[in-house]
Amino acid sequence: MTGGTGSKPRTPRTVLDPVERRGQILAAAEAAFARRGISRTTMSDVAREAGVTRGLVYHYFPEHAVLVDAVLDRQVEEFVASVRAWDAARRVGEVDRALRDVVAIFRAHLRSTDPLRVDLHRVENAALNQRFVDRAVTAVVDCLQLTTVEAYAARHAIAITHVRETFLVLVHGLVALVRAQRDVPDEVLVAIARQVLRLDVVTDPPATEPARLEES
């Protein structure tokens, strides 16, 4: 005789591919963080949200900080995806429009009302939010390096040195300015970008050198 009187049959656990399972747990963590707050959400909360055991959550994410970092990485990927979409849609030669579009992307992400993003701006999450911003800026610059910068270099000699580092300073600066002064006009941000990147300088490559860098 199996299962004593009153016992309920166990619901068999769905077996998922490890990548799918990890994604499921991450999605559950995002939902739990958004609802309860990052610092107030436990691994048990995430397990309940995902419908799995706490042990399984720990199997994929050994500690809470590792899980938080993985969730932030997903947020960064979303940010970078919007930059890739912009790059795919931009028209060669329309520099000012391209810069305005990038500014719009940054504003949209910085003004996001997503509960998880809002929670990141709480005082207790200041260090975590700075880590997110640092990762997002680095990822966006790396993306631009492989798309916009390479395209520009194919047509012109770049008029700045230390290109990647300059972009890091520029993007960090624009983010900080928009966060501190939300009403700063787009025209000002575009002008700053043009000045820092020296886009008004004639940068045609010497005739003896092959063109390396399409106008963004």
C-alpha cells in the first residue's frame, strides 16, 4: 500500500535544460526583486517565485550576491540590445540625428519606472546601482566600439586618441549629467558629445593609409 491515508501524490518536477532552468530562476528573481526590493528578497522568496526548491536556486547561484549580479547582467543586456537596435537603424552621415537618438536611449533607461530600476536608486542600494551603471556603460562602449566606431573609422581617421577610454569618460559623464540635471536640453548633450569626440574636425585619412574607420 503506498502513500498513507490522506497523503497527496507528489507533483513530478519538470526537468528543464540547465540554461532554461537558470533563465527561469533569473526571471523569478527579477519579479521578486521588483515586488519586494533587492535587499529584502531572500533565496527562499526566489525559490517560491520560481516554483523550485531553495537548494536548486543555490545550485545555480551559490549566494545572494551572485544572483543579484546575474540579474543586473540581464538588465545590462537589455540596455545594450537597445543600442544595437539603434545602430542597425541609423543612417550613414546623419551624425547629429544619431547622437540625438543615443541621448534618447539613455534618457529612456535612466527614467525607467520599472520597479527593479526604481529599487536600485534607493539609498541602501547606492553601491549596487553604481556597479550597474559601471557595467552598463562599459557594455555599451564595447558595443559601440564594434559597431559605430569601427564604421566611422572605415571612412575617416579618428581625431582623438585613446578612443575606448574617451568613450567611457563621455558616456559616464553624460549619464551623470542627465541624472543630476534632468532638464538639460538634448542639444547640449549632443554638442558635448561632438566636442569630446571632435566630430567637427576634418579627419580624412592620409592618402597613403587605407581607410579604417562610416560616419555614424
